[in-house]
Amino acid sequence: MSGPLAGVRILDLTSVVMGPYATQILADLGADVVKVEAPEGDIMRRAGPLRHPGMGHIFLNANRNKRSIVLDLKKPQGREALLALARRMDALLYNIRPQSMARLGLSYAEVAAVNPRIVYVGAFGYGQDGPYAGKAAYDDLIQGAAGIPWLLKESGAAEPRYVPATMADRTVGLHMAYATLGALYSRERTGRGQAIEVPMFECLLQLVLGEHLGGETFDPPLAEAGYSRMLAKNRKPYATRDGYVCVLIYTDRQWKSFFRLIGREELYHSDPRYSTQQARIAHIDELYGFVAEVMKARTTEDWLRELAAADIPVMRMNSLDDILRDPHLAAVGYFGRVEHPTEGALRALAVPTRWSETRPGYRRHAPRLGEHSRELLAEAGYSEADVERLIRAGVTRAAD
């Protein structure tokens, strides 16, 4: 099966993680994604570990199911070739500042002039109506702007720190993917393309302020911003006698079952701090601290077995090595083995969603730099002689 987006063509001018993650999702769903790279290639090609130059592990994961063409967009012939490709595309995605796209002669107006139906989606740091419009933005900076390091310190970390994953990039990449899909659906109904801005700062705040707007939700405020359960210093994996376990005791029934399990059922009925949801939230850090002390008395395996038997949500705390050996992931086929023509055997992440029809999947290996330059330029109407001239002029390059 070729996927639900079979026949959709995406011109991908993105690089690093945020944009490529968005276009990876679209490519996994079946879109023909054409990755446009500068002559030096996407910087993530060089991020190790890697077996061969230009094929770093992050690049391999984020750029599967795509074709690569090299174009030097700073040269007039490169811009001309890009616009020739754009005439046949359904969407163009980029993740540099709009001002930079305009300097390249690739603003929405200029691209729409050759393809009025195109969906033109840009992801960048900040909304263009505010004073931060021209500021550079990276994952760490946007995490900081959205308050995530502050939240981690407020909830018990020794000092402010970033989440050790490209959380801003990948969260905003999801916004970029759904915005593209929504605009393509709208175009099918109206016949009109459009330009869409996906600002990182504002998008990540949807994740943060969904909980932490708190009392500031109301006008006038009922309390300070922040959600006390999420900020509780004892909200963390619980140390057991021999490891750690993750437990979420939430409902009245679950708390009653927990107190019964540890032989302290009277606390639920006699201690007003524990008897209602509202009271528990008001004393949540104290309550989590109580649970933490109790958890030290038994082993991880004991708690996994006994909490599950009491119908209390529980999960072991995995390391990265644990995840690679996880029996559930093995059963659902989450890690696949694929053969890359130059990189050999690779572990590939499955598409996490399941479809009864139009199944997405791994169809094409992550491309070498310029692997498809010749064929894509031919599709755009260039002759073999034209392509050779572009190669000699340094406008494009081919992997061969």
C-alpha cells in the first residue's frame, strides 16, 4: 500500500530536525517528498555516530521516504530550478525566517506566481507581528522562552535545564505537519492555496500553558499560573528497594486501593488530606512524598505485580537499553530492520499509527546527497545537457 497521501507532492526546503520531522511524517504517510539541499547538505548529515560521511544517524531517521536534490538557491539558476519544481508541487515547506526566503526570491507571492494552488508552510521562531519576529531560534532557546527549564527547576531539579530531547523541534514539527494537511484539505474544497506560519514559541506554549495557565485562566485570576500536581517536587519515579517504578495513583478508587494494599486504609477515611480529589491536589507534594517513602519497602518486581493486581496504573522506568529490549515493542514490530544501499543494516522506527487501509510505512531509504538530482530535474523539464551544465556551474550535484 502506498499510504493515504499517495500522489501528494511536497517540496521540502527544511533542515536540521523540526522541518525534516514534519516532512518525515508526510513522507511516511505516502507523500512524494523532494528534499532540497544546499551543496554542503543538511547539517544533520554530519551528526554522528555514522558509518560513512554525510549519513548521520539523526539524518537517516528523519529523512527516510524522501528524494534528495541539490540546488544552490543563492544562484539564479538554482532559484529558477526550484521554481520549475514548485510548479508541479502541492506544498512547499521551509524552516528559515521569512525574510531569508524573501532574499532568495522565494517569498509566498513569488512562489504562488508560478503555482497559485501551492500550500506554503513556514516554521520559524516567532510570530511575525511581534518584536521577536526577526530573532534566530533553536530548540534550546525556544524551550527557555517557553519556561521549560524554569518549570524543571521549580519542580525540584537542582538547576534549570533543558529537556534532553529536541522537544521544541519535534512538537512544532507535528504542528507543521497537521497545518500542511489541513491546508491541503481546504484546497481540495476551495481550490485555493495559502501561506501558513508555524511559530515555534507560540506552538510550544500550547504544550506548556495547557496545564500551567492555572488560575490565570480566569479574569480576574483565581490563583497564580502553574498546575500544582505537575510542579510537585515529589512527582517523579519512585525509588524501590532495588530500582525505580513509575506509578500514577489518581482516582478515588485508585487511592482507596493503594491504601488498602499497604495496610493503611484508615487514612483514606480519617485523614481529610486524602479523602477527596480536591484535598489531594491541595496537598499533592506531601502525598507524593508519603508514597515515595512507602515504595522503598519493596522491590520493583513486587510493586509491578501488586499494583497491577490492584488495578493501579504502573510501569517500570526504562533506560534507553531497556526500550530497545522491550517485549511489547518487539511484539508490535516497532523496531524494523532495513537494508540501506550504502549504510548497510539499520534499525528503523515504525510508523506508530495503525491503518486498516492505505497503510503508511518505510518505502524509500534516506537519500545520499543529491541522489535524485538528475531525475528530479528531468521531471521539471530539464534535458540531460541542461543538467550537466548546472552540475558544471555548481548549481546542483549528483550523488554519482
